[in-house]
Amino acid sequence: MLADLSPVIAATTQWLISAYPASGGALASALCEVQARQAVTVAAWLRYPTAMDAALLGMTGPGGSARLDWVIGSDVGQDAQDAEDVQDAEDSAWRSWVDEVVASWAACLLTDPALAAAAVAGLADGEHAAGVPVEFRRLVRPDERDRRAAALLRHPDLLAPVAGLHRAPLLDRLGPDQALIA
């Protein structure tokens, strides 16, 4: 059984940076990817807080990116399904590991700094962060260079369709007081 969330984190991060790419060169791409990975990691740790949750995800699978692709108006997922070219299917095989809820929660965190701070604080008692100092500075306190690099990734209007898919369960997970703040 897979008790590791890294395939879901990697695939969901890849989906986010493909859907909302960095603006700028190689450094901007790296900064954008770090911010996406931090948001996805926090979202995945909240969504699957225990090793048992992660193992169950490994058995059932996360669901893939098809609905997310449809929501943002991309036909990439459908093209990969319909492609006769085996290479195209292999190139997009990672899409099957995208978790829609994790992507939605990450979008919420990227567009709402207060919610991101509350989510990171909510990880303190979880299994994933136990005994390990974790810092998600680029998610919680992005500097001006981070913001410029991830202008699309952090744009509330652009991410609204994805963030809106599963915002309510995220607010529930963070507690009743958080729903009033967000």
C-alpha cells in the first residue's frame, strides 16, 4: 500500500503550473513551482492527514485531472484519452494522479493569505509534520519576486473556478471559526 503522498503532490503541482504558468524566465518558473508545491503539500496533508488516509488514496487513486481540465476550458485531458498515439498517452499519464480536491484546496490557499496561514497552522498536530520543522514561507509570506513569478497562479479571478469546487470542505476542515474569516 502506498502511504506516501508524493505522486499526488507532484502530479497536482504539475497540473497547477501547467494551467497557470509562471511569467518570466527560469527563476520565475522555479519560484512559481515552489509556491504551487507548497500549496499542494499543505492541501494534501490536510486532505489526507494520516498514513492510513494516504494508503487508502494509494489503493483507490485520486481521480485525475479531467474535470479540472474541463473547468478551466482545457481539452488536454480529453485529448490524452482520445489520442491514438501511445506517446501522447504516456506523456499525460501523470494526469491520473491529479487530485481534484487537493488542487481546489491549493487554489484556495494560493489566493487567500489568511486561509493559507490558518491551513499551515492546522498542520501542527498532524502526522505529516510531526517531529519535522516545516515552513511554507513562499505560500504564507510571498515576497514581491514570488508574487510576480506566480501572478497567474495567485490571481483570485483566474483560480476562482478551481478554488470554488471544494472551498466549503476546506473551510469545514479548518474549523467553524475559519469559515467566518474567509
